[in-house]
Amino acid sequence: MPGIEKLPIEETLEDSPQTRSLLGVFEEDTAAISNYCTQLYQAMHRIYDAQNELSAATHLTSRLLKEYDKQRFPLGGDDEVMSSTLQQFAKVIDELSSCHAVLSTQLADAMMFPITQFKERDLKEILTLKEVFQISSDDHDMAINRYSRLSKRRDNDKARAEAVEDVYTARKKQHQTMMHYFCSLNTLQYKKKTALLEPLLGYMQAQISFFKLGSENLTQQWEEFLGTIGASVQNVRREMEEEVGQMQQTIQQMERSCDPLYAPCDPDPAHSPVSRNLTRKQGYLYIRNKTGLVSSSWERQYFFTQGGNLMQQGRGEVAGGLVMDLDNCSVMAVDSDDRRFCFQVTAFDGKKAVTLQSESRKDCEEWISTINNISRRIYLSENAEELAARVNQTALEAVTPSPSFQQRHESMRPRGRPARASSISSVGSEPSPALSVLSLDALVAPDTPIQFDIISPVTEESGGSQRTSAQSGAGRRSNPFGESGDGAGEDSEDSILHQLFIVRFLGSMEVRTDSADVISETMRQILAARAIHNIFRMTESHLLVTCDCLKLIDPQTQVTRLRFPLSSVLQCQSHQDNKRLFGFVLQTNRDSRSICYIFESNNDGEKICDSIGLAKQIAVHSEMDRKAVEKRKEEDKAKEKQQEELSKQRQIEKDLEEQSRLIAASSRPSTTPSSSDGHVLVLGQSENGEGAQGEGPKQESDA
């Protein structure tokens, strides 16, 4: 017999859409078998009824032929030949009637009984198991939904224990029912052949027995064929018995081994550690769908990774649909008001983000690690899992967390302090030649704490200076870059450059030098530290680039989180391979420290660095123009002052000439008293007018 398709009992616990699709094919096949067997049963029942009718009709014919002698015909007379002939026919027909009665009995036993048993027992058993499986599947979905809706804020141990127990019971019931249902469907593939062949075999054997009385040739002609069919039926029956035995053993083994997997969360996390080297993963997750402006709903779907894509598939669907391209995407754990174990996946352009929920913390961390590995395109290599393990091991060896880091992040305390490896980069870029000459201690201070939250450097200063500044400034916060907070909103209003970018803060740390490789080394250490301590949350902000400063603005409240004067930006650089990463080094005016800030953007790190460089160039040119304008103003003022002095000197000379003329006129002999008095009057007026010019002209006039 050709190979028979089987439902995989080993995959019943996973209950994937592929298994459900294959189950749907078997159910369609069962429905087709049921329909076909019903029609075949009706046809064979007509044969059986016709045979019974033929037997009864033959017996009636024989009886009527025997009663021919008792008939009285008005026009007929006693015909002994006819009567004798009819009696012979009656005897032969009576024997045929007996043969037909035997044939009817054989058809009932050999033809109708097998197909009736298959129709009434096997097919109805499949339908009953299908209903029980559907009920158990619905109960399992309801238990999972109740467990997933456990409140995060009101954590009730009793309610959680009851939910876990319901999930355990429902999942176990569904698993056991599904395994027995699969076993029955697999068995049906054998039974349908025996159910079709055995009735036909019984029918042919009954007909041969019927015709064997007068047709030996017909018997010899069919015996070999029927013998072959009978042997084939026996072989199928033996294979069915062996397969049923194997499936029963598999069911017993699965029930023993899968008992711990029925619970949604692992009671012993050490028994099943988190695997961070996966490049493929599949399973059921809840996805949040927005139903309004502030309302949303959660839907349980089957998710799986295919290459660099995240796919989802419903139970009734044949194939999965694309959710998001995972290349260069970002993933982080998020807090939900009503759900636990949630994480968010954001596309590389930042235009699409989906929020998903897993059943346990272990599953959530494995999904985050898998998506991170796919985002780095590790799946394109030949040995993807080995490369992922090597990258994670490199990250573990790349950073030495400091005690201050442990104090600030109590939930992420490392137990060991691995040695720093300066020859391997954990961010995917090869070390530059400068790094081979300069040691890491020359770039980054040893035991330097890493800030993963947006904290102003003013918090690093002593508390006494803050209190003094708070008392003297009446609530004004000191800025570590030597700028006052009063003009924070005024310095960028008249700027000719305003560019806004969406960025996510990764971390910052103090550096020792402004070398070109310090930003790359800081990126490597910060990313490695985030990978070691499973820090996936990132603070999203708006970076405003102006000609005066850089601002980090809260996207919701529009409050300025940090402000960096553009003059304090020493250098800005993006990552060589991952263009979404960039950073810049700042120098504080208070203690001349250098701090490197690392950010992640939506695939425009180079654009942000170019914008900062353009802002610095514009600031330089603006400063040069301002100095030129001030110099021009000073020259204009000097010229105006010189012109005023020249005009005063000319006025003095003019007044002296006028006074000399008047004195010369007064020294001449007077012709009339009136004219002399007029000259004296003019001289007096001149003297009164020249009183404001100084003592020198007056003395000369008197002389």
C-alpha cells in the first residue's frame, strides 16, 4: 500500500497554525470520507434491499407456480404438461429462492455489517472527539485570556495561582484530547480502506457462492483475484494495529514529558535558562491594536520570524502575513498599565511600532534577543547561532561595570568584573589604527560609570555648591557649561538654523581625550553594557540643533531636558557600520571635563552630525560677522569724533577772524557818535556771544 499521511502527535502541545492547517486538511478528508461512505452505504443498502426483494419475489413466484393446479380458469381445462412443467419450474425457482435467501444473509453479514460499523461507530467517534477537542480548545483560550489579563498593579497571589491552575488544567485537557483526536484521524486513514474493501470483498464472495452452484468456471476466474484482495486487507489490518500501538506509546511518552510545559510560566528559571543566541523563533503572542484615540485591544496571534521579517498568522489562515521588516529595527521592553511581559518593536525609519506581550519573562527576553540578533543581520551568516553566541560572549568580555554603576542600577548588579578586551569591538566595526596605539585607559577613564538615563551633569557636582546656588539664585538651576537658564528660550529664537531630529538616548560616560576614536570606543562600551545587563529601554527625545546650542526636548511636554552650548561641542561622529548610531563629546566650563553622549536615531546619524557641523560653521561665520560689524562701528565712531573736533576748530577760527575784524573796525576814528556807539554795541554782542568759547578769545578781544 502507498504511504499514508499522518498528523504529528509530537506537535500537539505547540498547537501551531501549520498543525491546525494540516488538521483542517484531515478534517476535510474525514468529511469527504463520511459523505462518500454515506452514498456508498445507501447504494449497498439498495442492493441488499433488492436482493431481499428478489428472494421474496422468487419465493412468491415458486409458490404461485405450485398453486397453478388449484387455479380454475373458465376457458381453460386441465393441462397436465403445463402443470408438470410449471411444477418443475417451481422446484427450480424454489431452489433459486433458497439460494437468494442465502445470498441475502451473506450480503447482510459480509457487505452491510462492515460499512455500517464504519459509518455508525468510527465516523461518529471522530465527530465526538472533534466536539470535545473544540470545547477543550475554547476552554484553553479562555484560561489563557484570564491569565493574561492579570493586573500588574494589583498582584493577588490567590488569583494568580487560580489562573495558573486553570491554564494548567485546560492546556493538559486540550493536549490529551488533541493527541487522541490525532490518533483517531490517523487511524481513520487505515480504516477507510478496510471499510471500502471489506464490503466489496463480502459482496463478491457472496455472489461467487451464489453462482458456484452452476458456474465453476466463474468461481475459478474470481478466486485468485479475491484471494489477492483478501491478503491485501489482512496486510492493511496488521499495519493499522502496529501504527496504533506506536501512537499509543507516543501519547504516553508525551504525557509524561510535557507535563511541566502546561504551565504558562516556568516554576524553576534555573532549569530552563534564557537562550540569547536564537535567530529564529515562533510562538503565540498578544498584539495591541488601537481601537480609538485612547483605547486599545489585545489579540492573540501566532508570530514567527522568517529571514529578516516578523510574520503573524491566525488559526484559520493558510499562510502568514508580514508585520515588520526587522533589519536595523530597535526592540525594547516596555511597561504596560494592564499587561506584563510586554516589549515594543520599532521599524528602522521609526514610522511603525508594534507592542507585543509574551506568556513569561523568559519568553519575552528570548524574543527581544532574537529580534536584536536579526536586526544585526546575523541570520545571513552560515552558522548564525554560533556567530550570535560569539557576539554575546564578546559583549560579556567588553565592559567592566564600576561600583558607582552598580549603586545607581541596583536591579542590574553584575556579580563578576570581567577583564576589558580592547582588541574586539562589540558594535560591528573594526578597531582603527589609532586604537592599536592608544590604550583604552588613554581614551576612557578606568572604572568610569555609565549613565543610561538622561541626567544633567550638574547632578555630579557637590551638594554644597548646589545649595549655595539655589539660595543665591532664588531657584535658578546652575548649568555645568557656564550658561544661565534665563536665556534658554531666547537664544534660539533668532537663530537661522532650526533642525529637529528624533533620537533615543543610549548612555553617556566621561572620557579623557578628544581623539577621533573616543566616540567609537564609547559606543562599543555602552552597547556592550546594555547587552550584558539586558537594558532595552531607551528614552526618546527631540534633538533641536540651532546655531547657539543643542537641546534635548521631551516630545510630550516640550520641556527642555538638557541644553548644550554649541561652543562646548568638541566633536561629533556617527558609527562606521550602523548609521543610526552617533555621538558627540562635550566639555564642561566648570571643571573642564569631557563627556561623551551616545544616541540612536532613525537611520540619520550622519545627517545629524552634518547638521551640528553646519551649525558650528554658521556660528563661526556669525561670530566673524559680529566682530566685523563691531569694528566697523568703532571706526565710524572714531570718524564722527574726528569730524566733531574739526568742526569745533573751524568754528573757533571763524570766531577769531570775526573778532579781529570788529577790533580793527573799532580802532578807526569815529565820524559820528552814533556809529561809534553802534560799533561798541556790536562788539558787546560779539563778546557776549563768544563768552562760551573760552577765556583765550576774551583776553585777546580785550587787548
